[in-house]
Amino acid sequence: MCRFAAYLGPTITLERFLLEPPHSLVRQSYQPREMSTALLNADGFGIGWYTQERTCVYRNPQPIWSDPNLRGIARSLERPLWLAYVRSATDELSTHHVNTQPFCDEELLFLHNGYIDGFAHTLRPRIRSWLDPRIEANVHGSTDSEYLFAVLRQLLQDEDMGIDQALRELCGLVERWAPECTALLNLAVADGARIYALRHAANERCPTLYYTTDDDAYPGAQLLASEPLTEAGFWCAVPDHHLLILDPEEPPALLPL
């Protein structure tokens, strides 16, 4: 299990989003409240944003509290969209830069909180046989998360398929290819303008996921997090098996899978 968060709204510093909240992702890395399968998220962290409509990421396989550069970076960077993540590795031997999220291509940022049980011998062979070799060639790590992103990228090669549709199809493929596997599939995808978030699981309870549009600490913003970042009572749980769409010009949309 991992923890992630996202911000969409007026431009703010990374520090305000990542470091200042009372229950920030830094705190969630060593003192999470709602994790069921681990005690810490000490196996790396990552941050994603956009510059001139292109994705940028900063990733470190070390615990977020140990990075001496983070506070200086966080004070200097300002953006209207942020994604961030702290990792608890399912496989303790997989802690490496290439396995640290967010994953990205030229247009999308991708986060996954969860796991697919027995992924290497249950679902990975099926995904590899299905993927276009050009897509698989850009998979550099070994995690189920990166392979899920590869499936999503391939689905989006269909120009008539939006991200919301592709996320639904991704969940359907996982459940068809490995119907008896436990799959925790909380996902967040940004395209530079919107953030799409999924709360879903197969054969298990869904991991926690919350959103808010009314937090006084972030006026005019929409936020998403595995656990509420602030103590304010404005956070709402995303319903199980639902897709949340955050758009700066629209109120949040909740759609059942």
C-alpha cells in the first residue's frame, strides 16, 4: 500500500501542498491513519507537475523525510496542479528509482495506490502478451503499477476513448484476465487540465480515498488524498467503485464504474 494526493486550483507552492498540511504526505509516510497492510511508507516518494504543458517528475527511492533537497525545491516551485506519492513497496527488493511513482509519458501523470496479488505470475504474463511492443518497450521497472499505466496508454491509442472510459476498460481487463486475484486499484491520472481518480478493488475492500472543494486552507481549489490532509471536516469519501473527475471549471463529478 501507498499514499497519494493531488491538487488542482490556483497556483500554489509545492510547500503549501506537500509539507504544510497537518496530515501531509510527509506525516503519512511515517504515521498513516488508514492503511491496512503496512505501517510505513518509507520506500520512496515522487512528485509530478506540468511545465509548458509537458510532464515533469521528481522521484527518489529513499524515504521522503530523508531528502535534504526537498524543502528548498518545495519553496521555489509554484504550479496549479500537483500530484505526490509516498511508497510502501509490496516487494521489498523492488525499491529502486525506476519503480518509484509518478509514472509519466509526454502528456499523462499516473499514480497507483494498491497492489495485484501474485502479479508476476498471474497477470504480468497476460499483460505482456497483450501490449504493443512499442508500449512495453517503455516499461522500465517491475511493478504492477507501471504495467497498469502501460495498459492505460495502449487503450488511449484509440482516439475515441477518453481517460474516464480507458480507466473503466482497464479495470475490466484486470478482472477478466485474473478473476480470482486480489486487486486494489486506487488510481490517479492527470492530463494537465483535469485529474481523474478511481477508487476500486476486486476481491477485497477498496483502499481509502477522499476529496474536497471546500477546505478553507485552499480557497478555490480541489484536492484528492488517500487520507485527508487537513483536520477540516470538509473532506468527503469517494464512494467504492467510483470514478472522480476534478476539473477547474466544473464541480467534481462522481461516476459509477
